[in-house]
Amino acid sequence: MQVNEYKPLIVAFCCNWCSYAGADLAGNNRLAYPADVKIIRVPCSCRVNPMFILRAFQRGADGVIICGCHPGDCHYTSGNYYTRRRMALLFSMLDYLGIERERTRLEWVSAAEGAKFAATMNDFVEKVTALGENKRLEDLRCKR
Amino acid sequence: MQKITRDVLVNKAVSLLEAGEVKAVLGWGKGEFSYDVTPTVFESADELRENFVWNDFCGANFSKYLVSKTRKIQGKILVFLKPCDTYSFNQLLTEHRFDREKVYAVGVPCEGMADIAKVKALAGDGISAIDFTDAGLVVTTLYDDEPKTITYADALAERCVNCKSKKHVAYDELLGESGEVLESARFDEVEKIEAMTADERFAFWQGELSRCIRCNACRDVCPACTCEKCVFDNPNSGAENKAPATSFEEQMFHIIRAFHVAGRCTDCGECSRVCPQNIPLHLLNRKFIRDIDNFYGEYQAGAEVGSRAPLVDYNLDDLEASDVFDRRDTE
Amino acid sequence: MHNDNTRLTQEIIRASGVNPSKCMKCGKCSATCPAYDEMEYHPHQFVYMVESGDLEPLMNSKSLYKCLSCFACIDRCPRGVEPAKLVEAVRFAVIRQQGADHMTPDDVPAKLNEDIPQQAIVSAFRKYRK
Amino acid sequence: MRKFSLSVLSEVFAEIAKNATLYIPATDNAGGAKFTKWAEGVEYLETLNTVKSPKDFFFPHTEDLMEFKVTGKNIELFDIREESEDFVVFGVRACDVKSFDILDRVFLVDPVDTYYASRREHGVIISLACTRPAETCFCGTFDIDPATPAGDISAWKTEDSIYLEANTAKGEALLAKLDVLTEECDTEAVETQQEKIRKIMDKLPLKDLTTDSFGGGKTLDLFNSEKWAELSESCLGCGTCTFVCPTCQCYDIKDFNTGNGVIRYRCWDSCMFSEFTKMAHGNSRLSQLERFRQRFMHKLVYYPENNEGIFSCVGCGRCLSKCPISMNIVKVMKALGGEK
Amino acid sequence: MQRIGVFVCWCGSNIAGTVDVHTVAEALKSEPGVVFSTDYQYMCSQAGQDIIKNAIKEHNLTGIVVCSCSPRMHEATFRKTAAAAGINPYMVEIANIREQCSWVHKDMQTGTEKAIILGKAAVAKVNLNTPLTPGESPVTKRALVIGGGIAGIQTALDIADAGFPVDIVETKPTIGGKMAQLDKTFPTLDCAACILTPKMVDVAQNENIRIFSYSEVQEIKGFVGNFDVTIKKRARFVKEEICTGCGACVEKCPMKKIPNEFNLGMDNRHAIYIPFAQAVPKVATIDPNACNMLKKGKCGICSKVCSAGAIDYTQKDEFISEKYGAIVVATGFNPISMEKFDEYAYSQSKDVITSLEFERLTNAAGPTAGKLLRPSDLKHPHTIVFVQCVGSRCAACAEKGKEYCSKICCMYTAKHAMLVRDKYPDTEVYVFYIDVRTPGKNFDEFYRRAVEEYGVKYVKGMVGKVTPEGDKLKVQASDLIANKQLHIDADLVVLAAAIEPDKSARPLATMLTASMDTNDFFTEAHPKLRPVESPTAGVFLSGACQGPKDIPETVSQASAAASKVIGLLVKDKLTGNPCVASPNELMCNGCSTCERVCPYGAITYEDKEFMMPDRSKAIRRVAQVNPAVCQGCGACTVACMSGAMDLRGFMGSQIIAEVDAICK
């Protein structure tokens, strides 16, 4: 039997003030997580447009995770509250369309939670790896 | 059959037009057959008397036309609004899409509208005449000697079977009586889909969405879609696309379309009515409505002017995105 | 405080719709209770005993039937705990047990009294038996 | 003329499908019909009109033209053409068959559209006489006889049999392959049916619609008509009419960057869309009135002007039944003087 | 297309240990737009920065990608480097290949592959970067303080001391607020008036401070540094600048049965009145609802007795417009209404009072001249029951009480109980509590003194009901520790009513576009790190308008707010963050969705005439972003359906380009 060499592609949107700093802290503390995770810095999780998420899936991402400040800690006071509603509804809709619900996630990671960041990414990569390649939201043209 | 008669509507429009209160009337215009009604701007009493139609095929929701017509027409416009149309009307006002002062809204009661596809399925093609009688629609075809009678209940459009409200939430004047907000079974279909497995849901929606021809009728008729430029027409948006080349693009269009109207959609059902491919688009909108009701408390877009739509609002203790599924799975 | 009544406790909590952990032990329910003096366990203790699963003494106590269901505790509770609903739920938990009817047909004649409407006794009888 | 009994319909389909992909009308699971690839189990659907016309087979909604990769200053081209498969479309109505003539006049004149030409070459059309025209039908206005459909093979379906008559070499070749399953017959049954169809044609509500006011040379008469404003008043600007139309042939060519290269593809465009014919200088038709007028002027004036008076409408009635606001070519023609 | 230079940093072995930096530099060379690519040991060193500067000049670079440590570390450094070499600092993007790559991955190959992808994403973004310039706006060097209680007073004094003019707007005829009504203050028991009134005088005498008493804010426009405020000065029918505050008019006024607000209605005042002796400004005010002259045109006695001629019955409301650079909200609090707590018989008995009323009853300037007499019969009460948490921590019903802890009640109740026992040792004092909360310097010691030295009876439990019976108040309560129901015959019951923000706060917040929580307390910009600022730039919070506070806390917040204001007003110009939202007016449909999600009130709407696509002209409502106010979160960009709103520096197209580059 062939060894499963499948490596997922994960796009992580991190807010500048908490989660991106949390990812930096994970680095400072040398807390390893798979290189499959690629981080895009946004000012606030509320900058993440559902279209960006779909775009990532179209282009071949197997999982998309959005990380923001914990509720109540948003640098902009309320950005993550909007994110929370938008993503709850979007994820629910993706699930409704039969897209695997484990492919999307929203997590609150503070600037002090380097360990949580690494653990979250490890867990997310593991779950997405178990799902395998994203077939349901892919654009075949991008895989030619 | 509609309880209020065409004459009442025409007389109202004619009197306001002749008194100079309004400059134009937005109403339903006569078509080639008994059922093909065209939204029409009437500017004279004669036109109204001759071409105005009021029957069980007057499904079109005029609210959206007010955006362009109030800009174009000098003076007030009379618009006829069925109960469900008034919700769209309010939602547009909430979003400052037209000047309320330029509109004279006349509420008309509605007994529910017929779906011509249902009529054709029962009576067959080749309809040469439809009469509206107390017993139902009496349909004459080219092929049958005897006309067929179809009850209004059998001909009722899906959105009217699941009518959410007979109440007019906005008007300057009401003809007839306003009704009540109804308990409807409009979420039953959504629940049915939710109850499927992920694989079944995926197959179901692939089947539906693959018919999409991207004519944009759903978007163009939608009273919530009033962007000056839609992201799907804008080459700089990253989402522009004229035809769905892959199944992804079908999904993308419909997810984003529904998401953009989430919390703003009044569930008027125009999208599904106009879809030439009979895609049940309202089931996407209703999914959002149901989720919003469940997650954040009941909210009816357009029930009042100025209400804060759920996606531009929040509570400190809102449901976490990760709990969306736990909630359902434990049910 | 550990005991094996977890299931029953959960059932009482579910049946009553009351969340006893909302209680912040202010005692206003007991302060307000007109039947306080008749009771062995008082409304605030009721809440606490359900919260901690200490059900047995409660279910064996006559205090259960001293509650008049006047709902003063519900009205006054600053946390919306609704002690009277808990009392009711415990009462039913008792009645649901085999042979635990609080009133049997034999009890009825003794209770007949000119000052009490018969209907009250009949409904009490209906309520307090399986 | 040859015929076969309906009882061997699936055998005939299977025989055809041996050498080519066969498409037949089948349910779209939403109350309509669509041409569906035949396979064991796909039921032939007795229907008048498919929601979308069979135009797709020769001029697909989207079609990849080529692919290229740019690395530094090098461009590498890839041929990704896919239109070389033999196929047969069964059950095309007279009106739709006629639409291919109209498309041919656009795509097969110099410079020839090789993608279209190639698909035309590989496709065989088996038409079918239309026994049950709907109230929305007006093919007669364009001198189309639903009882005598053209195509590589013309077919008539009666209660028990299907009658076939080859019109082209391609048709004869296909018919020859069906020799075993079919038998020679006379034309009597067909003629009876034709008679019946023509009687119904006389009863159609749109039978009096004429093209007298239209055709080449009418541009000046019609272009500035005041009626356009009223007719286009409530047009939503959606593409429904265009996309269900068997004769609309406008397309857009676009590039899709996959990240690993660029796919150049074309897709249908609609003159109803606000971005239609948008060019570097801007847009040539800025208002919905102008775009709306373009559609009908093209079908009724410009096209006949360039094509010996042939109109680019076949009266199939799809736009009549599908337009969200029930505005359509019939209403336009009547408003501009097209009724006897 | 940009001309991009890529600079890959080794960071010694920090990056180079797990990422093959040469390969990264080499791989990025062939990315679109890249014209130069190199690597170096320490890019942030002077020598490294020189490499960047030289490359910019040599290769005419228009964009820079530095593959290095986190942008949170050195983005500012490299932006300065770029600026020094003459290109716009916002044309620099950082690919984080240290914290988010070399430090978290062990394997050289994986690290290198990922670093290349991160570099490609940065290149893709820079290709779409545009030069950005921060906007500048002038600062009006004047502050407005709304509310003249101790919070407003302290803030105003501190700002004025720094040399900036300050205006105080107070709705009452005098400043002083709630503190002026208090008797003693905990935990030191110094008298409130003794420490407050000197400050009030300071305010009156400070040249930099203007007081608009009996006034309210009518309208607020503008933004940080540039607020335009309209103040409505209500007619008091007395010329403020002439009135000497002698009080002759008050003495002679025949209308003397008007409930005195200052004493919470426990005694009466005249139709013309000065709220209390030390009022500032010390001028009379005529109550238009009580004055016979104003109501019926008969009387005019005050005008006759006023030797200064200050009475003016024709006075009208006056509207004053002024510009301010900063606004401080200090609108304070009020005890909640006791209407819904009828179990305590507040409405049935005069002897059930709130703590604030109790303050007046014990105050030397109060209705009983400081003698503790109960309101009903002016007899000395022998048994007093204090009830804490009345309406506080009440989650049962939002209309009844407040879910939060009002914070000050434990301490003032201890103070009241202690003072009663001190002055009248024969009095029995009960305090019913749920918890006693005394975190604060010398607070717990204070409470323990009340128990241990003064013998106040603290009972754990609540009062269930109070029934007036004869001249007694029957108090039925729980003693949870003894597990008893207590029945006490009390003479006076004092309710520690929950406090709530002043009713004026909600409309004010709307005018300021400042956010509030569900309890109508103003929200702070950050609960821990920016506790005295509102999220709306230029709006600061002082005192109980932000949350329940005692005096020391209020004063510290007031001074903190003042220092924030001073920090703003010393600037001549405000330099904004250039990464702000900007609308495409042609696409904007004016729907207000973006405005609704903006936490800063940075978005307004304007009606503008546009040429529509069909050549017609139309007036359309379009969004305008004030770059001085926008903080660049991007909430509006997603709320905007048409994508008319974009965020500079994080444009949708840039983020999509990054996504594409990563997913390639």
C-alpha cells in the first residue's frame, strides 16, 4: 500500500492585533505546527470577506481558518462580533450545501496564546488531512 | 380569487392621477394571454382603464422599481403593494434606496397568487383562456374541448402556500383590509434538507445549481439586490463572472448572492418565481433567515423601517461559529 | 456532596426549567415566603439542595407540601431562579415513585371540612397521586 | 421513408449510441426538460420544448478555446480543444432546427468559427414534428412548418411508431446503420399527422403575427420609435430571454487565470447585460432602452438586412414563457405594428 | 506593474538555519514584477538597510518585499528605510519567514518551500500596493466637558491647568452633581462639601473654564480635533452676569411649596431658587412651571426686590455654537426608580427611603438640618434596616433591576450604618446583604469597623418584604446563616438602590456616535488598555457614565481623561493612519450598512449629483469616510455588498492576490 503523502493546503486569516501576534508568539516559543498553514495578515477578523474564503477554496485550499481576538478584546471593539455572526451564517450555509463543515473554522486566539495557536493549527490540519482533498468547492480549472 | 376587484384599484389610481396627486402609477399591465402580466408605468387614466390588470397572476413585486422610477419621474408615483411587497418596500426605505416622499403607497389585500407552471401541469399546455371564477381558475386549452377547473389552492404558488404575512407593514392608504402575520410552514423544506446527510445535501444542491444559466434574473428581480454595481458584474471584485464555467462558480454565485441578502431578504420569493430553471433559490435565503432566527432571535427584514439587520448587529453572547453545528446535531 | 441522584436531579432541573446555579444565595425567596415557619427546608435551601443533588431529605420532607405555590419567591427572586417551580418538580418526582402518593382516596374523608371547598380537596387529591 | 415501432425505441437509441453520443429530451427534475446524454435508464420525455434550446451542442454556454502560460517573456500555447466528438441529437423541433441555419450564417461565413464548424460537422440532428404547439408558439410567423421539420433526419412520432426520413448524407449514413431495426413504409401516417398539426396551427392565438413591418431597410422607421421607452420600461436587464433563445449568438471572450496558466474561454453574453459590448472606450449602449432595442432590432431588422431577409427568430416561444416580467418579442412586434 | 526588490534576511541562523535563503531569493526572482532579489545576514542592520537603499536607487525600485521577521517587529524599520531612499513607505511588505516559518518548522525543505510561498504572496500584494499618505487635520484647542459633577469638575480643572480653555455643560442650575448631595465620604469620613466646594470655586474662578449651567448639548458634528457643538442654554429668567446670588428674591417669592429636587423632594423650595448655598454659579433660577409671573403674568415680586435688576421674564433659550478639539463625557448616574420594588413598600411609606435620600437626611444642610429624623413623623428612628443590592445583580427582569453590581452600595451602606451608630448609639442597625464587597484601599477595614467597633448587625440574607403597620415597618427577612426567618419592627428602612447611567447619556451617545453597552454605560476603547477613551476618536469618558464608580475612582478617571485630552490638544495637527476605508462613490448605493457597523462613526452620507450609466443625472446618497476618524478595521468593507468600500493597505484585490499566490 502506498504511504499517504497527502498534504493539505490551509489558509489562515489572522487579525493583526491578537492572532497574528499569537502566531508570532508560537514562533518565539518554537511551538511547531505543520507548514501547510499559510497565514494572511488582516487588520481585523472582520476584514475577512466570505468571498476571500471561497476564493481560497476555488484556488485549491483544503481548509480555511479565521483567527481573531477573543470576544470583548477586539482592538476595534466590535469587529470580531461581526465576524462571529458572518462566519456562523456562512459556515452553516456551506454545511447546508453539503460542504464538509470541518474545512472551515473560526477561532479566538489572543496575542498571549502562542500555545493555543499552535495547538489549533495542529488540530485543524489533522482534521482537514483526515477529510482529504477538497472536492466539493474546487474549481477544476485551477488543478490542471 | 382576489377579493378586491380590479375596478377598485383602477378607480383609486384614476382619481389620484386625475387629481394630480400622483404623476404615474406603477401597476400590472395586460399581456398577450390571461397570465402574462407586465409591470407597467401608467401615466394616463385611459391607459389604466384599458390595460391595468388585477388577477391571480399579479405576483410581481414593484418595490424595487421605485429605486429607478423615483429618480426618473418628477412628482409622486402611486404604487400598489401586496402585503409581502410592503416588507420589501420598508427594507428599501431602511437602506435609503428611494425617497419616501415621492411615493404614494396603496396597500392591496392578497389572497395568494397562482403559479402558471402549476396551472399548466394540471391543465396542460396550449392555454387559450383562463377565467377567474368562484370555483377556481377555469382553463380552456387548444386541445381539450371542455375547460378544466383548477382550484385556487391547487394553483397557489409555493411562496403563497407558505405566506408569512397578510399584514401590510407600510402604506399611505389601504384598500380593503390588512391581515395578520401568519404562522407558516416555510421552513419545512429547509429542515428537510438539513436532515439529509452531507452527501445527500451536496448531491441535492449540485442537481439544483447545475441547472443555473446565470441569467441573473434572481438577482435582477430581487428587491434586496439594488447595488449600483453588483460584484458579479465588476471585474475588480474578484468575483466577476458571466457564465458558470465550473460547478464552483455556480456555488460561488449562489452562496454570495444569498449571503449578500442575508438579514435583508424579506422572503418575498421573487427569485424563485422568476428562475427560468426552477431552482429553489428561496431555500438558500430561508436557510439564512432560519439560522438568523435561531441564532440571534426572530427577525423579519422589512417589518419596520430602520431596524438593525442581524448582520450589522451583534450581542456580546452570540453563538460561536463552532457551536452552529453542535446545536443542530444535539437536536 | 456527591451522590447518585444525578439523573433524578437532571430530570428535576429539566422538568422545572429552572437553573438552580443562577441562585446567588441572597435568601430573598425565604424572606418572602409566607409558609416559612411551616417548613423544615426553606425555599433557598430547596434550590441549594437540588443544585447539590441532595434530594433524599428533600423528597422525604413534608416541606414539599407546605409550599402554597403563591409564587412570591418567583416574583421577588432577583436572579429569575423560580424556586416554586423547583418545588413543584420535586413534588412530581416524589409522586412518580411507586407508591409514593401523597394523598390516597382514604385520606379524603378526613380532610372534609366546611371551611375548605370540596373542589380544593379533589384537586389536591388529583394532583398528589399518580 | 422508414419507421420503427416505439417498442424498440431503446434499442434504436442504443444502436445510435454505439458510435456517437446521443442526446434526447429528458426531465430536468424541476418540471422542465433538457437534452440529456442517453444511457440505459434515461427516459425519453415527450415534451414540446426544452427549457434551453439545443443551441448548446454547437455553441456551448462556455467553451475553453486555448490555454497559455507566461514565464518571463515566453508565452507557451496549449491546444485544449474538445469539440471533435461525434454526437446525435434526437427530438429537435422544427423551430430549433431552423435556428441552426441562423447560427450557421453567423459562424460559418468567413472567417469561419472553427469551433462551431467542427461541432456542426460532428453532430447529427434528428428532428421531430411538433404535435402539440403551445399558445406561446409562433413559428408560423417565420414560415416554419412544425409538421415538416428539417435536420439531417426528419422524424414523426405517432402513437405506436416513429417515422424517419433522411435529408442529408449524414442523415442517410445514420439511417443506414439503423436498417435492421427499421422498416420501409409509406407516408400516409405522416401525412395524416401533418394535416392535424396544421389544423392546430390555425387555432394558435399568435397566428396573425406578421413580420410585415420588419426586415432589412427598416432601421430608420423603427430605431427612433417612441414605443421603445414604454416597452423597455420594466425590463430587469437579466439574460433569461437571451439564454433560452435558440438564435442568440453573442459571446464574450475572457481569460481565467488559474494560477498556473491562463485559460482563454468564451461564454454566452447577453445584450441585456449592462456590461454588454463594453470596450476600452466605454460602453456603446448605456441605457436599458438601448440594450433592449438592440436585441429586437437585431432579430427583426439588422440580421435580415445582412441575411437575405431571414429573421433571427424562430418563434419557439421560450422567451414568452420565461421572461420574469413577461415582456417579449411578440409584444414588441405587435407594438411596432406587426399584427394583421 | 511595480519594479520590486526582494530582500531575504538570514537573521543570523534564525532564519537561515531552517530556510535556504539563497533558494528563496532565487525563486522569487521570476515572480511578476520582481527585478532584483538578494539575501543578507541581517537586513535590519545598518548595512542591511543600506543594501535596500542602494538597490532602490540602482534598480529604480517602486516596491519592496522583505522576507524577514514579523512585521510587528521591523515593518516600521523597513518603511523608514524605504522612505529614506525616496519611495513611499507603504510600498513595503514583509513576508514573515521567521516567527511564522523558520521558527515553527524543523525541516529545511519544508521551511524553504513555505518561505517561497510567503514571499510570493508578499510580492503579489506589493504589485497592487499604492503609495499612501496619512491625512492631516487641525486641532481646535478647546475641550468640552459634558456634565458638571465631580468627574466633570476634575477633568475640566486638569485640562484648564494645562492651559487649554474648557467649557462645562451642566443641565442643573449648578455644578456639583451627586457629590454635592452627599454628607460624608468613605472611607475617611470627611465631609463631601468640604472637599468638593473648594473645587467648585476653583472652577468658577479659573479663567480657562466657562460654565454653561442649566444647559444641554443640542447637536454635535465633526470629528476628533474638529467638533462643532451647539449648546442650548435654557432660559433661567435671571441675568447670570448681573445676579449676585444674594437670595433676596428667594426669600420674598410667594410660591414656596415646590418640591426641592436637591433634597429629593423631602422639603420644599421657592419658584425662584438657588439649589444650595455653595452653588456655582451662585445665581438664582426661576422655575417656569412654578412661577406665577411666567405662568399667569401676575406677581413680579422677585423683579421688584432684586436691587441688581437681574430678573428678566422675557429671557429665551439661547443657542451657542462652539468648536472643540475633544469632548469628555461625564454624565454620571442616578439611582434607579424604586417603583418596581414594591415589596419594600417604598411607595406606601415615607419611612422607606433610598440611600441618597438618607444622605440628605443626615446632611447638616438637608431637610432636617442633619438630625436623623424619619420623614413621616420626624421622630428619631430606633431601629433602622438597610437593604443592599436593591435592583443590583438582578438578572430576573431587565425592566426591574440591573444585572450588574452597582459597586458603591456596600461601602456607603457601611458608612451610613456606622454614622448612625456613632451619632445615635441607642439605635439598632441591621444591614441585610448578599455579599459584602470591599476591594479598595482601607475599604475592608472600614467595613469591619462598622461591625466590630460600632456594632452594626450585618445579616447574610435578603429582606423579602416590608409591611407598614401602625408607625412601624414590619420587615420580614432571611438570616441564611442561622437559617431563620427574621421579623423586625423597624422605624426606618433604607434601600441601597442600584445606580444607572443618566438618561441623557443615550441620546448623547447617538450624537457622538460613541458606542454604549446594553446598560447604557459608555463603552471604552479597550477595557484594559484604553479605559478612559471612547472608541470614537476625540471622545473621552470620565466617571460613572462608563460604569459604576466611587469618588476616588471617578477622580482618577477624570484626571486620566484630562491627560488624554491634553495629549490631544497639544498637537497642532493630527496625523492619521493612511490605512483607512475609502468608498468608491460610483458604486456606493448609500444604503447605510457600512455606517451601521462602523465602531467609530467615521462614515457619513452626502447627497451628490452623479452621471448615471444611462447618462441621466441623479442625486444619490453616498458614503463618505472621515480618514481622521477611521481606524482601519475593515468591518465596513465586508458589510458593503457591492464592494464599494475598500480598505487602503488591505484592499480586497490585495488580499485576493495573496490568497491566489498561496494557493497557486
